[in-house]
Amino acid sequence: MGDEAEDEALLTLEGTLRASPAFDLGNSDRIRASLLWDVWPKVVVDCLVQRTYPEGLARCQRLAPKTSYHHPDADVRVNGHFPNTFSMSLNRLPDPAALIGEEGSKLGMAYVMAYVDGNGNGTLDRVSNEATSSPDIVVGFQSGFGADPTEQSFILYREGALHPLYRFDFPDCPEIPQGYSVVTLHYTEEETECTVKTRRVDLDMDLEASQAFQQLACEEPNARVLLDTVRASTVGPPPVGSTQRCGTFIHSISRNDQVLYVNPHPERFCSVANTEVYMLKDYWDGTWDDRASPPSWWPCPVVTTP
């Protein structure tokens, strides 16, 4: 995929760019689009397909070190007029690194994001955990992944036999064909409806000056489940100068218990990847529980129920 691609489109995505009221459109001439592929290590995929844990995805993801996760991206030529409408055609097969599975049965899942190409080199430049700035800023993501969505779409690629992970992710959907397709889930109070489309698909994108969007420029995936966790009573108070906030962790694992998010390097761009989670309970292995006697410096509400 790239600006030089002239082959027949395998999939074309068209839609509206919806900017939030506070979004600055001053750099709209430098906005580009990129596909973000979601790739999981084999041990995680096997865990999900075999339904090893009742908690599902969160516990399976912890089976692999966060260094084994990666999100390949591919820049795609965009036609149209930012910030109003866009059209992007996929003219190439995915990079093999973007697919999961074995020979004869592979599956890929991707999303569309938009970024400001700050250095004008025509590609999204990822930054390390130690970087204090980023030349490119991610400013948009396909619609449907905010709070309480009524519809979500997933760009999929199938090669060979249908990979069993598809049935895990989309149990009520029709079988997808070979090549590219888009699965869309429509949520109602009564049920979830699923449609599969190919060739030319409508897909809107939200533009927003969001820290969550910006973190997609970091090399290391920033899923909350992959954050380093520590025992608060053992490591002691967070270092001076760190940023701290109380909040819940992962509901399937810790329910409504409060944890402390600590970033000892607030000067760095990749704030999520640099964050540690201070806990009063070992939610992963259950080897310790300090909720009945938290350290004196603990700033968050404490729940002592099992």
C-alpha cells in the first residue's frame, strides 16, 4: 500500500470526518490515514480459542510479555478533502506480520486512524517509550470506539480456512469471504445485529485532540491490561514528581476496586506505556491481599469485600 499504488482496489473505505468542536483544523493539509493492525501473540490466540479462562481476553493477554505485542501499520493514500470526507483504497495484501494464524488459515483485523504528518515524510513515525515528543500526532480513529457505541466496524482479512478466532470474536456473524471485508455490529437493546460487506464500505472517522489517540504513535501497545503492576505495600510511595491518579483497573479482573496509576516520567510522550499500576491485591494470581491494612500513604478508596 502506498502513494504509488495503482492496482485495482481490493477494498475502498468512504466516509465523513467528524471533528470535535475543540479540534484545530489548522493542519488539515497534513492529515494522512493509516491502517492499524491488531496482532496478538500465538499463546494469547490459543488461550482465547480454547476458552482457557472465564475472564476471557484480559487474563489471556497476560500470558505473553508486552514486548511480544506489536501493531503494524500501513499508510494508505487518501482521496477527498480533509476535514470533510475521505476515500481510501486498499490496493495491496496485508504484510504477513499483520496476520495471525498458520499457513492455510490466517486472519487479520485492522482499524483506520488519521494523523498529522508533522515532518512531512508521508508515513507514521512511531516513537519509543523514552521519547519526549512525537513528530506525528494521531488525531483520529474510526467512529464507534467511544463511550456507549451503537455501531462498531472491523476491517478483516481472511486467507485460507476460516480461523477459529473469528468465531470467538464474532459468534453471531456470517462467515467472511476470502480477502478483505468489513464486519459491522449494530447494538440495540434487544440484540446485536451483524453485517458483512466487501468492495466499497461506508466508514466514518472521528477527529479529536485526544491523548488516547496520540498514544497510538508509541511503539509499545498501551492496553491497560499490559501495564506493569506492583504491590503498593512493598514498593512504597510513588516517587516525587510522578503523576498519580486513582481509578478502576479491569472489571473482569478487579471489579470496582481502586488502583493507583503512577507515571514516574511525566515528561515523556508515551505516558500510558510509562505508567505503573500500584495495587493492594494480586488480582492475577491471588498470592497477596493488603486491602484490610493498606499502607498509610495510600490515597485511593479501599474496598475490603472479597
